[in-house]
Amino acid sequence: MTQGFWKNLFSSSENNSTTTSSPKLEEYVVPTSNNGAGGNEEIRVYFSTSREIDLYDLEELCDAVGWSRRPLRKVKKAVQHSFCVVTMWEIQGAKKRLVGFSRATSDHAFNATIWDVVVHPDYQGKGLGKALMQYLIKKLRKEDISNITLFADPHVVDFYKNLGFVSDPEGIKGMFWYPR
């Protein structure tokens, strides 16, 4: 399986190989500023919608941003039952690193809710979170989902507002039930 992945990744686009064990990766190039260092650099990341993800890599990513640990069996179930899963990878030579993750649940017709948006701290502030969200929204819109919601911690509300999300549209108030 690993061999097929790398073969597809580095083969030319004219080669129409159809190895089913290889997840499709889409390259995304983000121009970044060197913070006044006098030049520009590009960050190349790769997006995948494959659900084949190493849960330990995902747990390491979530640890890096300070999220509390969740049982891996539940994380696995959440990923499996999500409508759309997007992973973001940095690939350098033969080394592949998970640097971003997001997923959405849906009724498969009208509504989707985005969950678990995470970008490794080394990659934050470079436009990659925005790219990850835009990629996920594009995938949801391609499925004709028109109502996209999410829950955001207070310190990231402005990030989502800059992407076009609004707080409490039309006065809708969310309610929650928690076990006692």
C-alpha cells in the first residue's frame, strides 16, 4: 500500500494509474511573507479526503494544539461516520507529516456541521487554516450542502468571521444537552 501511494504521488500526470489503495492528494500552494526578511516563500501542502488516517498521527496533532485527549475508538468512529474528512499534509521527500485536519457531519441534503478543525502550531498564521476551511467548504458545496454551521471557541471566532461565518444568524440560539 505504501509503495502504491508514493508511486502515484510522484508519477507524471500523463500516467493514468488507478491504484485504489492510494489516496488522492491535491496540491495547494500558499504564498507567505518572510515577515520583512525581503522575500517570499511558498508552502506546499497536500489535501486528502481519504478516511485512511493514522489515529496516532491525529492524536499527536491534537496534542500539539493543546486539545484534551479523547478515546481513540471514539475518534475512529467519529471519522468513519463523518460526511466529509479533510486532512492536510506536508510532504518532503519520503517523509509525510499530518499538519491539518477537519471534518463535517451532515444530513446529506441541506445541512452540515464542521468539527475538529486543527492546524499544527508550526503552520498557523500562514494561511493554511483558511486554506483547509476553504477546501472543506468547497467539498460541502460540491455536494450541494447550503447550510454550513460550526461551533467555535471564543479565541477563534474572528478567524471564522473572516471566512464568512456569522454569529447567531436570524437570532437562532443553539441549545445543548449534557449528561448529568
